[in-house]
Amino acid sequence: MTYQTDAYQGLTAETVSVAGHNGDPVHAYYARPTGPGPFPAVVLFHHLPGWDDWYRHATRVFAHHGFAAVSPDLYCRNGHGEPDDVAARVKAKGGVPDDQVVGDAIKFVEFLRAQQATSGKVALFGTCSGARHAFLSACRGAAVDAVVDCWGGRIVAEDDELTPNQPVAPMDYAADLPCPILGVFGNDDHNPTRDHVDTLEAALRQHGKSYEFHRYEGAGHGFFYHDRPSAYRPEAALDGWAKIWDFLERTLV
């Protein structure tokens, strides 16, 4: 969003608990601008490294840019501790079940729309496995207005990659995507590869979906992660974030 130098700025951030799939309590980090709104809203799905500090930082960044933003801890049913340790327990169990993630997504979209200061427009955002969850949830019933897919792995998946917890490749639901999608990818990534991105793009085109993909040379997996020097690519990350703000301003505001 654009800023004026005389505009008031402030935000509130806190941990909340929301009844998720099957009524399970799911804790989340919720950040929003102070003021009456109405503000567009975003659900942020964390990556496989877990519900870590980068996602709390990103949630506040969205709030700074004028969004009511919530990041649910999709792994909280597996106990608590250091994010890497919790994520390891989840990975050992084959990941969180897709049905559970979709159920949580629907409940968090409802949570945001119920807030007095929100506009009713909601996007789903995710990186890595979180982008897979964002795409899947939008296709399977989370009635949202936009999706931001940052290097979502295993949206395109072979049969031997499917598991009891994740039995269908999300790309197979592409016909049901209800909204525009922005994709941000590094051309040096191994999951998704360039071919994976091409395959997803072809499916979206086949089904007449509104999409825009941006691909960055010299960038691999996680190139937004400023806390991981080996992955971070500042120039590509800055341009990628600019693409996200522009896309959300066009689709949510």
C-alpha cells in the first residue's frame, strides 16, 4: 500500500486461539493495523520448518502494509516446543492431514471476516508447504478472494509422492480454484522445479484461471528468508514483495 507522511500508523499483535477443524483449539498470531478500518485480510500458512519467527515477522509486515493478518500454528495439535522440534514430529507422522488443514483454513477465513475492522476480502498466503496448503484450501472450499503461492512445493506431485495424509496432488483441484493466484518462484529451486511451475501454469491456463507467475534467476528455495543467508536473495525478494503488494491491492482493495 502507498503511504502519506502525515498518516497515522500503528498496529496490534497478539496470540489468539480459534476453534479450527473439528472444533480443535488452534493458536495463532494475529496482527492488524490500529484504527477503524475496514482492512483487507490475509491468512498466512507457515512452512515445514514450522510456525517460526519468520512467520510472526511476516504477519506483522502484512499488518504494517494495511492488512489484518493471522498465521495459525498448523502443528499445534502435535505439542509445543522449539519450532524445528515440533516440525520434526509432524514430518515423522507424514505431515498434517490435508482435510485438517482445509478445515482450519475455512475457520480462520471465517474468523477474519467476523472481525469488525475487516472488509470481508481475504487472501491466503504461504511459502513452501504453506503455499501448497494455501492453494489446496482455496480449491477445496475456503471461499477467498486471492491466493499468493511462494515456491509451493508438491502442488504438482507424482503418484509415488502421495500419502494417506496428503492423498491428492493439489494441482488436480485446479479447476476449482475460485480466485486469482500470484506465483513467486526461484528458477534454481528443486521443489518446485521449473517443470513443476510449467505444469501448474498449464493447468491453470487449461481451466481458464486468472494467474500471474514471476520467476527469478539465481534464486532457489526460500529466497525471501532474510534469516537464512544461504537462501536469501535480497534483490529478488524485494521485487517479489513488491509484486505481492501490487497483486493484493488489485484483488483485495
